Amino acid sequence: MGSDDKNTKKKSKLREYVEIVVTAVVLALIVRALIIQSYHIPSESMESTLLKGDFLFANKFLYGAKVPFVDLRLPKVRDPKPGDIVIFKFPGDRKTDYIKRCIAVEGQTVELKGTHLFVDGVEKIESYAHYEGGGRFDFGPYTVPGGFILCFGDNRDNSSDSRAWGPVDKKLLRGKALFLYFSLDYKKHWIRFTRIGDLIR
């Protein structure tokens, strides 16, 4: 076998490896941009559902993923509904990712009296809601405008949410929380193994 044949084989092998790597990178970028993405919980605002130090995956295509670099969204599977834990761009700067629970959608009227939440005049039983101070912040009645949703943190007395900065434009939605893939207790400097794999509800 001549040296030219050997060089040709080496080049073809190298090209094959490069194509595999490039394909994998492109697929990973597509998945991250349009299908699923990881997020980190930096605060206590969603306790006890989500803890500071939790890492989760979110479904990006459910509400219609935004196509990178252009003002375009893919078709949605469905709209967000009350009870969904959603990730969105903070309305204040439209850059920072926030995670809260959708409490109401457009047209619904919300009122929070102490620890009692009313939607369209009907009290909602919220097993996930936590009130450290016994419900210090009343809110509403407030009717959600068209094209928006209302989002509260589950840790109601320790959450900056729609009660402070208004409703969330559905155009700012990034996805719906799916499950935890990792959790780190910063105080104990230890992994919370029992939380890994938990579905988020």
C-alpha cells in the first residue's frame, strides 16, 4: 500500500470523526434551543416544591419554543394553565430566567386574602403553597389581561412575583418544568440524592 493510500485513509477517518462531532454539536444545540433545557434554582421562592440548589430540565416546545436569533416561535402544543410551574424571562429586564407557578390565565380574576387564594371567586386548595409569615401580603382582586398569565412563588411570603411586578407576557415563556436531574444542599455541602429524578408538580 502506497503512502498516498495511507494519507487518504487517514484523511477520510479524520473527516468522519469531524462530521460525527459536528453533527453531535448541532443536534445538541437544536435540542437545547427548541426541545429541552436545564435550569438552576438560585433562591427559596419556590420552596418546598423546588429547593435552592435544585437543577431541573424544562420542556421548551410545549408552549412554543422561541427560535434563536429571530423573532419567531414554533407552534405551541398548548397554552400554560393554572398549576403549571413555568420558566420565563423576567418582565423587568427580559433577560433573567425566573421560575414560578402559573396561578391564573387571561380573563381570570385573582384575589389572595391571607393564606386563601380565590380565582374567579372560588377558593383554590393549594397543597404546594407555603406561608412562612401566615400570609402577610394580600393581593387583588386583579383580572389577568389578554396574552398574559399571573405567576406566584410557592413560598408566598418570600417570593418576588406577579404581586410585585405584574403579569407575565406569554411571549416571555421559556418552558414548563419537568423533573430534577441534580440537587445540591449548599448549607451541608452535600448532594440531595433522594430528590434526583423527582417529577415537578
